[in-house]
Amino acid sequence: MSTQMTVNKSRLSSTVASLKPSGIRRFFDLAASMEGVISLGVGEPDFVTPWRMREASISSLERGHTAYTSNAGLLELRVEIQKYLEERFSVSYHPESEILITVGASEAIDIALRAILDPGDEVLVVEPCYVSYEPVIRLAGGVPVFLKTTMENNFKLTPEELEKHISPRTKAIIFCYPNNPTGGTMTADEWQTLLPIIEKHDLLVISDEIYAELTYGRMHDSIAALPGMKDRTILISGFSKAFAMTGWRLGYVCATPDLLAGMLKIHQYTMLCAPTMAQMAALEALRHGRSDMERMIESYRQRRNYIVDGFRQIGLACHEPDGAFYAFPSVASTGLSSAAFAEKLLMEEKVAVVPGDVFGESGHGHIRCSYATSMDQLKKALERMDSLMSRMKA
């Protein structure tokens, strides 16, 4: 008589099985099940992609441009990106060997990490940070090491915090400035204080600059533009935020030819190329979409001023974000954790925000509020939050 053996073995890799689901999704899913919710949680523009970009895409379809592009993307788009970066941020890349068009900035982050990491390599992650950095580092075989920033220094990375976390296994550092979720930024002078440490330890820099255009009161300073930094920086950006093109899924990555060649290998085996019609829309955005972009940015600036002032008036301390479209007020004065406050606000006042700790331990005691929504919605949200704060004080 034969005996059938049963082997209980997970069908998932241990790395994937250990990943935690996105902390943002729980609140979005809960809010979606309720009526009358005002959401300050979504990290995307409330504007529709400007017509000129949509028309360019439609026109390309009508002309039959439905085939693959080269793996690296349309050369004419890469040329326009080179011109754009040089003009706006004083950093120049060769279109044929140093620029790759990706399926959103998210793919660019993924392939950059996979191209440079060996198992066990450490990556410094500046917190609070975009929720995908940690899991993508782990999926690439790396080990994330978190660097703390605080509201007291406007969420800027300091040389002291950088230096104390570097080990012999440190391969790279990744950050997003202007920052998601805090809206913090870094100036050229502030970057300059970090360069000796980066150079001393021969670190690669992954600079996520998707919010570069959303810098208020001055031009964005790219770390790649500083002396000696282009050769050790992987610059990532895209069209989602500045041009209201989130659903088009189009980004790009710029790096030295050796680094880009490695990323291109991964891209050509996994994505092949970015959608042709989205690339045509992006081409139009760079050539003729500046006025549309500037109109949206001015609207965000006005909303930023309104919501930050509103938070302070109802008793929530909040630094003034210099970029992106997020405010990151502290809820420490309420005595509640980030998650408890966010849940109370949702259940009692039907306002959805994101608990700050989903962006890392440095986000404890804060909530992320996107002001990429109408002034009318912001006004109603602040009124509801004021109502909650008044009851809690009473």
C-alpha cells in the first residue's frame, strides 16, 4: 500500500510573503465604502491631463503609431528631456546613452535598484519616504537602512544623520525631494554639505525628482547638477505630477552609460518599451505644455497657503512645505497616534487622510494631507477637522 506524502510548502517566495501590504490602501478601501467622504489622501493631481497632450496622443493613434518604440523610448522624446533638464535644472544627459523612458517613475526606481544591488547590499532611505522604497529594495535583495528627518528641521537630511548610518555594506542612498509625504525640499547649499560624505564613502545616489517642478518660490536644485555628482547619481523623474499625467504611466531615468545599460537590460526583458501613445503625449508636454504646468502649480501654491494656515488655526502644528502637493501636520497635540487620529477623523467626520507612520517611523505623530483637490473640498475638510478638534478639546 502506497502512502501519499503531503508537503506544506509556500507557493510564494519568502521575500514576497514577508512584505506588508501598503498602509495607504486600508484607509482608501475603508473610505471607498462610505458615502460623503472628502479624501485628502490621493497623491495625484485633481486636474485632467491638458487637452494639447491628449490631442497629441489621439492624433498619434489616428496616424497609426501603435507599434513598439525602441527599448529606450522615442529618441525625439529623449532629446526633449535632455533639453528640458539642461534648461530647467542645469544638468545634461546624452539622449542616446544616458536617458531611458520607463513605465512611470516607479519602474525607474525598481530597475535602478535591481541594476546596482547584490544580495545584502545596504541602501540608505531618507524618511519619511514614498511607501514603495523599502519593499522594492527588499525585492532587489537589498537591505534598507532608514535615516530620520523631522519637522524641527523642515524634514531636511543632515550630514550627521547621513554619516552615522553608513557601514561597509552601504551601496547607495535613495531620497525624494521635493518630498512625498512632507513637502520638504533641499537647496544647493544644503546638498553641498552632504557631498563630502557621499564622495568619501563612494555612494551611489538615487534621486527621485518626480515633484521637481512643484517647488514654490524658487527653482528646484538637483543634486545631479552639483560638481562631481552627475557620475554617481541616478536621476528619476516623469510626467505624472507636473503635467497631470498619472494614468499615462510615463517616466524616465538618467544615468551614466554603464549604469543605464544595466537598467536597459532589465527594462527590455520585463517592459520592452513604454506605451507609444503616452510617449507622444509627453513629447507635446515638453514642447508646448509649460503654460499648462505653470497654471496648475500656481493653483497648488494657493491651496498650500490655505491648508497650512487652516491647520495652524485649528491647533495642528504644520511646517510650510516648499514643494510637492502634500502637507504633513503633527497630531501629537491630540494625544492620539497617527493611525488612531486618521481613523477617528474618517469615522466621525468623513475626512480621509493618510497616517504618517505608513511612510516610516519618522512619520509617527503626523498625517499626510494632499491639497491636490479643489479649494471647496479643502474648506469643507478643514471645517470637519476643526469640529473634531473642538470636541476633543472639550
